[in-house]
Amino acid sequence: MSPYERSQKQDAQEQLTERNYWYSDDDMISVLKKRISEEKLDENLQIIPPAAFKADPLNALVEYPNGKSKTIVPVNVDGNHWVSLVIFNDGSKREGIFVDTCGSAIPKKLRETLQRLDIQVYQPPMRQQFNSVDCGPLTIENLVNIAKLDRSSGLPLEKLSEGIGAELLRHTGTREAEGFRRKHSNLLHGRAVSQKKENLIESQRLVVTKKAVEGATSKAAAEALAKAYIENRTEKEAGILSAAAGDKARKEILSREAASEAAAKALDQAYRSGNNDEDAKIIAEAAGDKARKEILARETKSEIAAKQILKRRKLKRRKVGKFLIESPQSSMSPAPSFIARPRSQRSK
């Protein structure tokens, strides 16, 4: 069963905010209507339902516009990908803008249908999507933004399509799609339901992180404590060294999380700025490394105290070593041992 077929049976209320949820026909239409109403684009605009367009694209493009100046078409390609098509009708001719979030060309069947109806369509070169599930939320926002296009300037649609392409590229990547998912869930089901879902996801993530931190901290602290006792440390020194080891383990986990978050943000920004995959990856890795180093560089009181303890021990060893080298006794044979004698044989 394809993602398209599976999604028809899922309840969208609790699913829209799920990262791997694939938008169904009903989701696309329901959210689009809400977004169009929110942006006050209802006048002179018509939506062609995905099912109707899929059944007979030619007839849908003829019947549904109904004299409207703008026609929005969420097109489902092969049952597993959403793309955007917006057609403008100024009375004398029909032109359109096509956008595929993955940057693919207009599908052959769709291109042939548009050619039969003498509809010239322009496609700005762009790519917003880097997984297999974010096409739905991104396509909805693309359709709305294209429909908002102001043609009063008199510029050819081909030129306007280039500008809208640059505008849409500002919304690239998984983080942007996640934001749209939350927005769409809010529109359909109200803020309370969506916020409850967000809080649940965030609390689960924090619990997992907390357990990982606690586990690593406890283990590192216990190992450091055992080592300190083996080295005959005092109770106070052992406690400081154990706390420092725990702090270090905790920071390592938190630094990895911070690095991951910083890298994701940098990756989205890099794609929005038009960088290719290789450059975007380099930028993301650099941002992640920087975030990780910043956290690791923050020393705790216990770590500073542990350094002082280890430094004192090192200096003590150096002094002892220096004494052994400089002492005349160090080059002599060991001092003779004293033998205990009976009291009667001891000299008076």
C-alpha cells in the first residue's frame, strides 16, 4: 500500500504534527481552504480537488475554474508526491506556475494536458524538500504564496515566477515543514490540541535526554570515585574528582544535542541561501562543531577543583623525583637495616 493510500485511513487530528505523516487528499483540501480564508484570497479563486484532477485532468481544468481568475491545483503525482500548480486567467489567455518541492520537472502527462489546453506554465528552478514526507505542508504553503502573487505591476508571469521562486526558497527543509505542520494543525483543530501534542513530544524528548544524562553522569562519577580510592585520595578529593567526571559526561551528551540542533538550523539556512548539498553539509558541520565546543569549554566548579587536585599531585611527584635525583643517598646503596638484639647484648 502506497503512502497515499495509507493516509486515507488515518485520523488527521493527531497526525498532522507527526514528522513522518503524509498529507492525504482531505488534509490538502481542508488546510488549503483554511489558509485561503486566512489570507483573504477567497474572491476569484477556485480549488480543484486532487481526486477530481487525478480522475480527469483535462476535464477538471475546463470545468472547475468557472470563470475565476486563479485556479489552485494540488497535484498528486503517482500517489506518493504533492506538487503545486496555480493557473492565472486574465480573460485573454491562461498561464500558470508549477513548483515541485523536490525540484523535478513537470510530469509528462501533466505537461501534455496543459499543452492541449494551450496553457503556458513556468517553473522556477528550486528545491525545498530533502526527505519523502514534507511535500504536503510545503506544497500547501507554496500554493497559497503563489496565489498571493500581485500581477498589477504588468510584468510578464515568467518574470514574476522567478521572484516567487526566490521567495519560496526561504521556506526550505524539515524545520520549516514542521512549523507548517503545527500551523496547519492549529487551523484545523485549534491551538489546544496542537499545543498538547507539541508539549507531549517535547516532554518525551526531555525525559529521554534526562535519562541518558543521568545514566552517563552516574556511571562516570562511580568510575572516577573508584579510581580515586584506589589512588588513596582523601574523601574530599575523591568527591571532587567524581563530581568533575560526572559533569564532563553530562556536558558531552548536552553538547551533542546542541551540535545536532545547531547543525540542523545551519543546514536549513544554507539551503535557503542557495547553497548546494556539499556546501550546505560543510556549513552545518561547522556550526555543529562550534556549538559543541562552546558547551565543552564551559568549566564547572568541580572540574576546576579537580584540575587543581591533579596539578598538585603532579607537582608533588616532580618534587619527589627531583629530591631522589639530587640526594646523595640516591647514588648510594640502601641504608643498612637495624637488627633487633636481646636486651642483654645491647651496649650500655
